Amino acid sequence: MRVAAATLAVAGGAALRVAHGAIPGELPAIALLPLTLGVAVLFGWLPGAALAAAALLAWRADPMALLGFGVAAAAQLALVAVLRSALRGSEADRAALRRQLDGDRALLREMQHRIANALQFLASLLSLQASRVTDADSAGEALADAAARLGTVARIHRRLHDPRLTGAALGELFQDVATQMLAARGLGPSADGAVRVRVHVDEGAGRLDPTQATALAMIVAEAATNAAKHAFDTTGRGALTIVLEERADAFVLAVTDDGPGPPDAAPTQDSLGLSVMAAMARRLDGQFRFGPGAAGGAAVEVVFRATPADAAA
């Protein structure tokens, strides 16, 4: 549009010249410069330059007057071009500030959402722990277990400071949580590897949101604690395998040990650890199973559908 306006202005000036309807030479330059400036301010320097060129073509003035007008018009156009460029830069800066403000607001909403989820999560854990208190003697043990579980949640959340996970980061989290749970029972890694922790996490697990990752890490922590109590308690040696893989449209978390295995396939209803794992599976809208592993030992398995992190936010 600007090019078309410039072309029309130049063509109009040439037509005036040819038709002898030119601007009279007695007209002072002060009468033409404001018009050129107004067009440049409103439509840009190119239509303003076209109007100045048309005026030069149509103005019957002496060469010095034409030269003076051309220099003054060029100075005006240069000033207008600089000012319009500065305005565009200011608009771009304001747009960038608006985007940054929108991003900060979204981050604040995400943090508030995650804090609310964490508080709800902790309340659920404490309720489960409180339901196991039957007398004064068991209260102290329940409080100690609750403190240990809250500490585990704190460690998990410190590792999940980045709202966008990767499969590798989730695998490192599982490795760290399981190792710490075993170490708390005196089964930490040693020079000869008393209890080995093997982890495999599909890269597609990066689609999981932090709430899902927290629930999965808690299941891993409880499964590692359960294995420490029942699979490695006598020998102090063995292997714990943690696998999170994608199958079709669902994810499967499997935590297995190479111990003697549970006495039967039915979960022990009195086990708080199993209750916590089952509760975490429900938070994932998943299916929970505890029983003998295919190759021996005990196996914890949770099958759930993935929720994209963007949708969860």
C-alpha cells in the first residue's frame, strides 16, 4: 500500500508538470514542507518522500529553492524514520514485557497449584499414618514413620524444581530415592555393591507432570523400603529393579526385587507401605498390583495413563 501511494504521488507530480498545472514558483517552501511532514508521520517515510519528489517535479521554482526544499524535506523524512523506528522498538519492548509478565503470572499460578497439591498430598499421608495409631506406644513409631515419609516428599520436591521433566531426570530421581531408602535401613551401596539398584525409564516419561512424578517416586520409595524389610533383611544383598516404560497408550511402573517373595499373592492389608502405594496409584487413576514377580521375588506394578504436562498445568 505504501509503495502504491508513493508511485501515485510521483506519477501525480509528473502529470501536473506535463499538464502545466504545476505548483507556482512563488509558493514558499514553508507551505509544502508541513504537508510532506504530515504524510510521512501518518503513512511512513516512503509516501512522504514520494510526495516531496512529486512536489519537486511540479514546482516551478529556481534551482536553489528546489535544492533548499529537497534538503529540508530529506531532513524531515530522516527524523520521521528515526522516530517511527524508535516507536516500533518501544512497542516491541512493551510486548516483551507483557509476555514476561504473563509468564510470571503463569509460573505463580503453577507454583500455587503445586503447593496446594503438595499440602493435600501430605495431609493424605498423615491421615494414613494416623489411621494406624492404636495406642500410645504405636504413636511414637507412627510419628517417626510420618517424619521419614515427609522427608522423602521434601527430597522429591527438591528434585522436581523443574516443571518440565525428562525421562533421564525421572530415572535419576528414582535411583536417588531408592538408594536413600535402602541406606536408611543400612543397605546403602558399598564397595562391593551390597544392594544394587537398577533403573530404566523410557524417555517418553518426560510427558508426565510433576504431580504424577511425585506419586511415582513415593511408590518407588515405599517399594524400596518394603524390599529392605522383607527381601534383603537376612542377607543384606540383592538387587532392586525399577522400570518405567510406555506401552501403547499407558505407562507401567514395575519395582521388583530378587528376595524370597511374599508369602502369597494377596496384599497384606495391615501394611502401611502397601496402603501408601495403593493410595498413590489411585492418585494416578491407575491400577495397583503387589505379588510374586515373574522371575521370583516381590513385584509392585502400577499401570496408568499419561497426562500431558501442558494440560496438567
